[in-house]
Amino acid sequence: MKTIKPQYAFLILFFLGSLKVKAQQDVLFTQFVFNGLEINPGYAGYKEVTNLNLTYRSQWIGLKGAPQSINVSIDGLTANEKVGLGFQVLQDKIGAQANLSSYFSYAYRLIMGKYARLSFGLAAGLNQYSIDGNQLFTIDPDPSSNTLTQRLIQPDLKAGIYYADDKFFMAVSATNMLSNLESYNPSYLVIKTARHYYFQTGGLIGLGPTLQLKPSIIIREDFNAPMNLDLNLLLLLNQQLWIGSTYRTGINLGANSIQNKNLSSNDSFSFILEYYINDRFRMGYSYDYSLSNISNISNGSHELSIGYTFFSKHPHLACPRFF
């Protein structure tokens, strides 16, 4: 009996048909460029080091019940360097709703050149969604609202393709690939997810011996809301300090057009600062200023990240300062 090679098995899974359902958006981390595993399992092992990352995000400060998210991930290579492995845990809470998820990631890597790698990734995990009825408040008091407490556990898959060399990267991925299972479960009348698709690309431009520029973009689409676009620009100083910004906006396309929904296309503008204390330890901070009407009732969003590298066989590719 013939077997399916990992890269071809991935392609079959990646292009499975999807079912549209209303959704809570995936967590949008501003510092995603320093940890791509959350949205793309093909990122596992990309840095060719064992890398630990912790990110905490507090969104819309001053708004009661605003989102708070914590992500912990670790990834690295196997001995033959053709396989990347990763593990991540995400805790996300917004108001009365919470989500706890964990995923194992597998990436099969093709060596395309001295510094070029093409990875096909798949992540399998579990999501636990919960709603606490004690935190729900209705305009007309409803004594049954505090009994509306649900806890649901479902399996999930993510898939992604990731290409990178020492000057350029491009990636596509999908999350919540098993969201269509919810249509068969009456409990999902309250909690629903939707499949999300991502496209990323960017590069590194040398401006001198101590200065490099990194422009990049990321597009998110779930076909239930306006397409989301991030425009990122980072400057690397002395191989040690990243300074940059991100502009996030919506894109008017078809049935999801912002005009049809009477929404503003502007979302936020972010400031990003990443500092490498040494070759192993990184600390990062970002602040998001909202450009929508929510800025009238919130004080922006804060995000902190910490990264630690355990070891490296290939110092040039492995150096996380490049991508």
C-alpha cells in the first residue's frame, strides 16, 4: 500500500471545504512577527533553535470585560533538521467568555538552498470554550441569565505553509479548521467559531552595517467580517534593537464591505519596541492606539513579550533578529 508524504497529506487537509458560521475573531497579537506559531504551524523550527516565547496582551484598557490573552509557546528542530515541532497554550478571556486552547505542531521542512527553507505544517489540539452566566447582565433583569453557564471542549486543526530565507519570507495558513463540527452540536447556539485564513509576507533590507529595515504585511480573512490588513515597518539598530509601528485597517471587498456594515475601516496604530539583551534573551513591548470609536471609552492596548533561545546550530539563520 502506498503512503502519502507529509507535504502532500498537508495539502489535502489544507484545502478541505469550509462552512461559514458566526465567530469570535482569533486573538490579534501585535508582535506576531516575532512568534508566528500561533497562526501558522509551518513556523515550527523555522529559527533552527529551541525557542520559548511568552506573550501577554491586555486590550482596550479601561473598558470593563475587555479582552486579555496569554500565549506560551515552544518550538525547535529534530536531530535530522527536516522536522520542526512545537507546542503552545493560549488563554483568552473577554467578558463572560473564555477560551483555553493547546496545540501540538508538526512541520516538514524542505531545504531549498543555503538559507532557504519551505515548511508544511499541521497543528492538532483542543479548545475549551466557556461562558460564565454570573458575569452576564441584562437590561431587563432575567433570573435565568446567571444559570447560562456552558463549557465545551472540541478538537481542532491548523495548517500552514511557510517559506523563508535570510532576506524574504512568505506564508499562508488556516486556523479553526474543524469549526464546521459545531453545526451538529446544539450547545453551540451560544459559542461559535469560524475558520480564519492568513497571508503574510515581508523582507529584510540592508541600509548599512548597523541598520536594517523590515517591511511586512499580514492579511486575515474569515468571510464573516471585513478583511483585516496589517502594515508593519520595523527598523533594526546594531543587531540588537527593533523599533517600529503597525497600522491595522479593514479592506472593502464584496459582501463583507465595510460600507455595507456602516463601520469605520480604521482600527489601530501600534508602536513596537523589541530589545535583545543578549543572543538568547529578548524582551518586547507594544502599545496600540485605537482609531475607531472605541478610543472614546478605552485607553489603548498593551502587549508584553519575552523570548528565550536555548541553543543554535546555525547562528545566521537561527538568529531571531532577522525575522
